[in-house]
Amino acid sequence: MSDSDSDDWSEEWIPYSQRAEWADVVPLAQDDGERPIVAIAYSPKFREVFDYFRAIIAHKEKSPRALELTADALQLNPANYTVWQYRRDILRALGSDLYEELDYLEEVIRDNAKNYQVWHHRRVIVEMLNNPSKELELTEVALERDNKNYHAWQHRQWAIKAFDLYENELTFVDRLIAEDIRNNSAWNQRFFVLKHFGLTPEVVQREIQYTMNRIRVVKNNESAWNYLGGILRHGDHGTVNRNVEVISFCEELYASGVRSPYLLAFLIDLYKEQCLQQTNEADAEVLSKKVYNLCSDMSKNHDVVRRKYWQYVADQLKLKLSEK
Amino acid sequence: MDFTTFAKPSTVDTNNDKSNSDLHFWKHVEYIENHGKDQDDFEYCMTEFLRMSGIYWGVTALDIMNQLDRLDRKSIIDFIRRCQCPVTGGFAPCEGHDPHMLYTLSAIQILCIYDALNEIDCEAVVRYVSGLQQFDGSFFGDKWGEVDTRFSFCAVAILTLLGRMEGTINVERAVKFVMSCCNQTDGGFGSKPGAESHAGLIYCCVGFLSLTQSLHLLDIDKLGWWLCERQLTSGGLNGRPEKLPDVCYSWWVLSSLTIMGRLHWISADKLKEFILSCQDNETGGFADRTGNLPDIFHTLFGIGALSLLGFEGLKPINPTLCMPQYVIDRLGIKPQILPKP
């Protein structure tokens, strides 16, 4: 469903049947077949607008008045994708000013920011214009209202990818993370941008610093910890245990009494990897003990609801060590 | 959704809710059966564009509750037949609308439940679906070119249900596209390459891999943990970090974990408690969250999740296709499901 509040018809509404410029059109009622199996008591306005809409489709009429009619129909139901499609056909046939269409869409998106059809229509129009100059601002406004709006993020990523608009995106992401450090969408966008520019060893090192600094501010931040793991695994061939700085960062947090489940989960991954790489049996045993103790602490104290997962992690390590 | 025109005369005594659990079984049956009757017309008009899916949600929920005979099979099948586009072969949500992959899957799912695939032109459906595959393996939702992992799932689900996966699409490329939407940071999937991980889309991608027998491509432990992390202290599940819990994510997270053989990693009791708290005790039906208004979409996903949790009195549901397991067995389909470790 859309977010729209579509029932706000103004008092000056003039029915199509009373408009002189529509006198030549015979409205076409919904044809429900021989027996009306879906008996609907439409509201009169809704019925009328869609009866006229069906009539113009039947006559394949593509005119300025038909375009206006689709706007009325879309105000009633912005999720009706058939109306959007016909609107595009009209715009093409008339050679309409598509910049006007962008202005119109800006308004519709403001009221229907979680509607698939509206965003898709926007994309098609931008593609027809081959001009993305308004897309970053449009999505920025939508994200100011809801900083995790999936549709807005999708549209933004599409525009950035299709028209190579990466240049200032990291600045934008920085600002969003500064405003809401737990915004997973913004952290995801950060990865999206850096992957494009290339995660070189220098970039990885910088990102590690950036993320550790953010974790110092909010320790129990799932998005930041996932990001740190993703960056490390990217730089270190799928492991998280080779960066000395990160290891001491995590151990210091732990020593200072932080017991965020994300920190503990990270330490478990780290010690588990070290343990499995360890050739010295005594050292391996010390590391495996650390893993077992942390898993036990998780399942008993810090993450009781997922205790079966932590038992599984401990069991898996035991199994792997016995196979070694 | 309005099922009143599909419903048979009813004699249900809703006060006789003799369940020993806290599930308001008969109220939900009545809710689905009567859906639309007491709602204002506006709401009904507004949902016309997804009517086919609405019927699928209601039919499936009723079948899981072993009450499928409350709806009239013939009039539903007639309705579906009228929604098949004679040109493209795809299905529209309702007469007068354009066909789309989403409603094509809903139509095929309903027909499978009624064992009525012979009522429509299945070859035309195969042509429609395979015609929407792109060179990179992805799928359009319709002729307008929107790409999304949802449509990859719909495509292979439709073809699997029709028994036509072989030789109709390029499965290898389709798998490659879905895997390109896997995020390195959390092991989850988004709608497109680079898009944020989202539990609903993870269900589509895990379901897709289950149907293409490709679950070995997943990092099960990493994705499994991220999915478990969706469980909040209320017992409910959210779809992304820092979002509110929602009954529909009970289905999407739980079915993904079930396919991956990791259902036991979350607390079933706490989730059950959350889902039951989202029932409307007066009207029947489930809402997205405790205290909100119910709808048919959340009603199916609430019932479906309870079935996955083995709730008494509900038929088993298939986690990949969100349809009664006996229907999947009747079709001889075996979506891949990993064993519990």
C-alpha cells in the first residue's frame, strides 16, 4: 500500500460527466464478466475517474486531457501501475515536456515515498531525458524524512551507477553516519561507494580507523561491526585476524569491561581463526579455551536468546580441531 | 480483499473457539472468509492492483488451517482465467490491469493449490517468464524493465511449479546474478548488486537458491547469524538492523532459516508469543505489530510462521514456496532444504 492520503478531494471537484470538454467520451464501466464475482461498491468519484480512464484506454486516446485524467486517477491510487504505464505512453505520444513530469513526480514522491510504481516511473523519465541532475537532491530530501527508505536508496544507487555520480557520495554518507551512527543503509552505501573506487590497502586501512573511531562512540552498533568485518575480510582474504591494530582494539574494549554481543562475536571469530591456523598445540588450546568461554558467556549472559547458535559455534570448533 | 463473492454460505460459530492454545483459529477463518465485507469501498478499490496476490494470501492461509472448502473453487479459477493476458501469457492482478511477474506467480500458486493448472495456457506462461530474463541473468518484473531479486525468485518459482525449469531459462546466469546481490559485509542480499541486505529479499534469494539447488553457494553461518540477529527482545523479528519488528518478517526470516536448516537458532517460544500478540482478538486476522489493524497479507505470514514452528492444528507449509507442503508433494517438487547440523 502507498503512504498517500488520497481521499482529500477538494470541494470544487467537478465530475467528468459535467465537463464540456469530456462530453464526447462515454465512460466505460468495469466489466466483471457474466456474473460479477468481484462485486465492488466503488465510491462515485473513484468509479467515475476509472470509468473515463477505461474509456480513453479503449479508444487509445493520447491527448493532454487524457494526461490530466491519469493524474486524477493516480491521485486516487498511486499504486495502480497500469495507469502509470499508460501515462508514459501518453507522454511519449505527445512529446511532452519531461522536465514538467519531473516536477510533478517530485510532489507525488513526497507523498508516496514508499511506492514502487512512482520511483520506477521516475527512473524511466530520467532515462528518457538522459539527465540525472535532480536525482541526488530528490533522494536526499526523501532520506531526510526517512533515512532508511529502501526505495530512495535504490534509486540513488541506480542514478549513481548509471550516470557515474560517485564523486561526492562519500561526503554525503559521512554526514548521514554522523547524524545517525546506527544507520545500516548509510553503512551499506559506504561499502557501495568504496567498492567502486577500489578497496586498496590504503583505503582498507583508512576505513578500519574510521570504523574503530565510530565503534568507540557507540560500542553496540551492529552495522559498524559488520562493516569492520566486511572491510577486514576484503583486505585479508576472508579472515579478520591479521590486523594487529584491530585485535588490540577489540581486546582493549573487552578488558575495559565492554560486553556488547557484537564485540564478543567478533572476538570469537578472531580467536577461532587464529586457533585453526595455530600449529603449536598448546597455543591452539589456549585459543580454543577463549572461544569456548566466550561462547558460553554469550549463551548464558549476553545473548541468551541465540544460545543454540553459540553452542553450535563451539561445537563446530571442537569438530574441526578433532579433524585436524 | 473481498472474498465474500468467493465464500460459500457459512455456519461458523466463532464463539466456539475451543483451541487450547492462544490462537483465535475460527476468528481468523472468519476474517479471511469475510474480508472486505465490513471495510469501506475505498480500501477495496485501492487494493485492486494486487488482487491476485490477495487471493493467494487468503487461499493459502485457509488451506493451512484446513478450511479451503470455504471458498468457491470454480469462481476463483474463472477469475484467474480471465486475468491471463492473451498476448503475453502473463497474469494481471485483476481484469483491466497489465500482466506482471508478481501476479503471475500468485495465479500459478492458487492454481496449484486447486490442482487446476490444466485450466490455463501454461506454455504461454513459460514464454512470458523466460522472455523476461535478461542477458546478465536477472529478470524484469514486466515489460517496463524494473530489475529486482524478487523477480528472480518469482521466475524460478513459476517455472518450478509448472515443471518447466529445464531448457527454458539460463539457470547458470540467473544464479550468478542473484549471487552478485550478496553483500560482503553481512552475507545477506538486497534487491540489486550493492543494495542493502533486507530480510524480505534474503527470503527471495535463499528461496531462489533452494529452487535452483544452489544452497552450497551461501555462507550459511554468516547469513544465519545475521538472520538470528533480527530477533528482538520482544521476540519479534525485524527486516534490517534498527527497524521495528513486523509479523511478515517472521515469515521471511524464519523460512530462510528453515531452508538453511537453522530454524533452531532463534527462540521459537518468544517468536510465537510475539506473533500471537499481533492477532486481532475481536475481528480476527494478524497485524504487522501488536495493537495495529489486521490485514490479509500479515494474516498469511502469521499463520505461515506458526506452521513452520509446528503449531498444533495447522498443516505443514513449504518454506521455499509458501504453500501447503501436501501441494508441493503432489506436484513432485523437492526444493533444496539443508539438514540441521
